[in-house]
Amino acid sequence: MPSTILKSLYVDESGYLYAGTGDGQVYRTANGGKSWELVSGGLPQSEGIYVVSTTPEGKLLAGLNRKGIYLLK
């Protein structure tokens, strides 16, 4: 994950840690932050990801500043 401002953190039931950033991206790590994977491809440009959560079915949600809530997977 590039150097950026973190806006939100979320850990899902599988143990993945998600980070929503100030540049409008969501990254995921499965190894405590040693490596990160970008998982927010296709989101509109935003001033930040302020909410990261999952649905009861395990689908990832991202709340963008003034852009709404988006389903990521």
C-alpha cells in the first residue's frame, strides 16, 4: 500500500484487514500488513473511503465521501 492517510479500518470474519484511504482506495492484507492488495478497482474518484464493512453474505462495502456506498465483491 502506498503512503497515504488512513480513513477507516475493518477486519472481516476471515481475518482480512481492510484499509480505506484518503485517496479513495481500499486495500486488503491477510498477513498483518506485510503486503497489501488493492481491492477497490472501479470506484469513482473520491476524497476518501470513510466506511469499510461487509454484508451478512460477506460482500465488501465501501462508503465514499459524498459519493454513496458501493458493493466491491
